Amino acid sequence: MNGTELIRARRSVRRFKAGEPVQPEHLHLMLEAAMMAPSACNTRPWEFVVVRSRPVLDSIMELHPYTKMLATAALAVVVCGRPDRQQGRCAEFWPQDCGAAIENLLLQAVELGYGGCWCGCWPVEDRALALKELLGTQGMPLAVVALGVPDEAPAARGFYDPALVREI
């Protein structure tokens, strides 16, 4: 699959084949793709928490109302921002940088035959802080990404809209 096809094949998958694992080498490739994302001044203001533990996945579902797909997902990758790694002219770009990392992770997942769903945490502060405490992470949880073997094939929801393009 080339890049054009890959981008257009990505979907938000909310139903996974329960019990179907994400292969460790595939998870490594997804995390590597995430870490290849651009970041302001190459500060790489992120950290990733891989959650396979069913009790922790259940706790995430209790804390975050839009993560119910974790019930069948093989795992979650919680992408956490590290604003402490950005200073001066590069400060405060961590949400954008983490967003680029998440998209890379999702595109790599599709290329490997997996589905994923990006569930935002930050800037909903109480949700992000609760997840931070649950996971014991130094970073601020920006998103929970559910991953697994898809058990659905959602239709595309994105589309090109020329009304949103302006040339000058």
C-alpha cells in the first residue's frame, strides 16, 4: 500500500476481534513510526505508555467515557506530552508534536493490518490528570489510542472539501 492509499484507508475502528493480539514486532514498528514524527526543535516531547493489562484498560474505560472500544482492543497506547522538554522558541508545541506522533502510529497500524481509534484526553484537565495518576506517568496524557485487529470496516468519513481551501 502506498502513502496515498494508506492515508485514505485509515479509519477510526471501535470494534476489535477480542483475543487477537498485536504482535510485539508490529507494536515496535508503530512506536518507531510515532517517534519519527516531526517536533518543534526536534525536542520529541512525548512518552508512550503501552497498556495490555485488562484491569488497567477497564480503569481507563471508567475514567474516560469515550474509550469503550478498549473492551475488545488488544491494547492501548497512551501518548503523553512532555512540555518540560520544550523551552524558549520551541515551548508549548507539545500537543501538535504528539498529534503528529499519533497520526504516524495510526498510519503504521493500518499498513500492518491493525485498526486504531484516537481518543483525546488533553485539554480535558480532570480526565488527563486522572489518567496521569492511574498510569504513574510524568507526562500529560494527550490521547488514548486503542489498537487491535479490526472487527468492522467503517466507511470513510473524511473527504476533500474545496470550500475549505483558499489560494492567494
